[in-house]
Amino acid sequence: MKREDLKNLGLTDEQIEKVMAEHGKDITSLQEKVNGLTNERDGLKSQLDERDQQLVNLQKNSKNVDDLNEQIKQLQSDNKKANEEW
């Protein structure tokens, strides 16, 4: 929204200032929401990266099938618990 557009609609300078102030509040509110969602997204990406790394480590470090199955069950349980907390 531009001041020029409002002026072309016949608004006074005082009215334009009020409209722009309200518009600024809306923009600020939306920017805060975007920042919050961005932080949440980054946190979730971090969790996914950590889980991926756990699986890679699991694959490298497991010596037998029973050990691998037990570790997978533990990770699945941990991941389920983390999902429930979210």
C-alpha cells in the first residue's frame, strides 16, 4: 500500500498517516508470526538432522542384528515421545 494510492483515493494527509500506522501494526504482527514459525521450522530441521545422524551412527556401530533391533526400538520410542511432546 502506497501513500500515493491513498492520496489518489481522496484521503487527507491525516487519514493517510492513520491508515499507514495501522498497516504498519499489521505488518509487524505478521513479521513476528513469520519469525516464530521460522524458528520452529529450524528447530524441527535440527531434530531431523539429529535423528538422521543417530541412524547413521547406529548403522556404523551395530555389531549384530539383535543389537541393531534393540537400538532401533529405542530410537523409535524416543522419537515417538518427542513427537508427542510437540
